Amino acid sequence: MRRAISFLSADKLSDLFLQIIWLNSQKKQLLCLIKSKF
């Protein structure tokens, strides 16, 4: 049981980590677009 619970929590953490990375990349793309326009 403990292994399954830790696996699930690790999976959620990795999902959160991926979301944060994705958001950061989106921000960088937006900044690049803004810089290229001005």
C-alpha cells in the first residue's frame, strides 16, 4: 500500500513539475514575442 501511495504522490508532483515547466516556457515565448514587436 505504501508504495502505491508514494507512487501516486510522486506522479502528482511530476505533473505539477511539468505544468510549471510548461508555464515557464509559455512566459518565455510571450516575452520573446513582446521583445520582437518592440
